[in-house]
Amino acid sequence: MNKTTNKFSPEVRERAVRMVLDGAGQHGFRWQAIMSIAAKIGCSANTLNDWVKKAEIDSGRRAGIPAEMTEKMKALERENRELRQANEILRKASAYFAMAELDRRSK
């Protein structure tokens, strides 16, 4: 989830995107449709344009990385980071106990 709070529910986003994609022919240009619909729902035109682009990427109509894949990548990066930290802790603990064993044997 984003760090910022989302003012619009997923249903409102989906409906607005659908309205843009369905109504682009009515308005002549997509940007006109975006501006009209954004004013109706109370968001900026750029925000709605971003939603439309993401929807097109997720549906395969536009090149890019789908949201599902992005979430998987983030989860894998987080897991990788945690595993690296755990390995570092184990490496330090191993070195500590190896030194303690050497000290014990030398006495």
C-alpha cells in the first residue's frame, strides 16, 4: 500500500477509468475525457491519467510492468533484504563463537 492515504476507493477508480476508456470517442480526445471525468469525481486530471495508464498496463494494452508483478518484486526484494540481514547476524555469531572456542582451547 502507498504511504499516502488514498482518497478514492478502488471502485471509484475503476469506474472513472472505465468512463475514460469508454468515453474517449465521445469527447474527441482522451485528454478531454480525462479532464471532464476528473472534474466530476474531484481528482486532478493527472491523477486520473495515471490510473488509466496503470489500468492499460495491467490489461496488457500498454507496455510496462503490471501492478501484480511490481508487488511480487517488492515482496521478493524485502525478503532478500531480510535474508541478507539474517545471514550477516549468523556470520557475526559464528565468528564470535569460533573466537570463544579458540580462547577456551588456549587456556
